[in-house]
Amino acid sequence: MDWIAWDDTLDTGHAGLDSEHRELAQLFNRLRDALEASAGKAACAGLLDDIIEHSKTHFELEQRLMAQQRYPMAEQHTAEHAMLLQQALDYRENFDLDSAAARSRLKQFPEVWLAYHILFSDKALAVFLARSGENPGARQRTGADS
């Protein structure tokens, strides 16, 4: 069973955002698989690093779109990104597979980190982008929107 079972409730309607969210969900699910398979600390830490790097790139995309379209909630949304990223960095710094408490926090990590942010903040952003005429399929991490 996946930590993040992708379904229509997580779709924002923005092709670029949804594609990146799916990739992030896959990374979280790979981390879950590694934990279930009792992969070593290095393997799990590497997946956490991948999640953090993907998130940084994804947050940059969202922030670029918010700036381009003058999203009125950009400051709050950007602050959420900073908080989420700091939580991930703190978790990575203190990562300990041998701690029951750390494993428990890790199991809650994707729900708060991905699902909650998508369901509330990113869906609102996607609605705004659609109304402002931002083409959902045109802006992905290709540099075309630079």
C-alpha cells in the first residue's frame, strides 16, 4: 500500500503541477518501500535527499508561476513552501531509522507534506492560474517559461 495513493482528489487540474506532484508522491512511496524492505539508513536518507531536491525545484516552479500571474496569496503560499522545506531538512538532519518516534514521524510526513499542501494550497493556486489564463500544459520545468 502506498503512502500517497494518487487519485483524482489530488489532481489540481494544472498539468505541470500535477505531473510534479505525482513524481513527488512516487518518491515518497519509494521511501516507504525502502523502509518496508528494511533498507539501510543510507538508502533511506538518499531518498529523503531526492524528495528535498525535487521539492525545491517544484517550489521554484510554483513560485515562478505565482509571480508571473501575480497570485494574491503568493506570500502565504511561499511561506508554506519555506516551512515544508525546513521541516524536511530538519527531519533529514535528525533522521534515525532505529528510533520508533522517528519512524512514526516519517509515516506522517507525506500526508502533511504532500496531500495537505496539494488539497488546500495548490488546488487554490491551480484555480487561480486557470482563471488568469495560464496554460496548464505549457509551463513545466523545461525553461520555456524563463
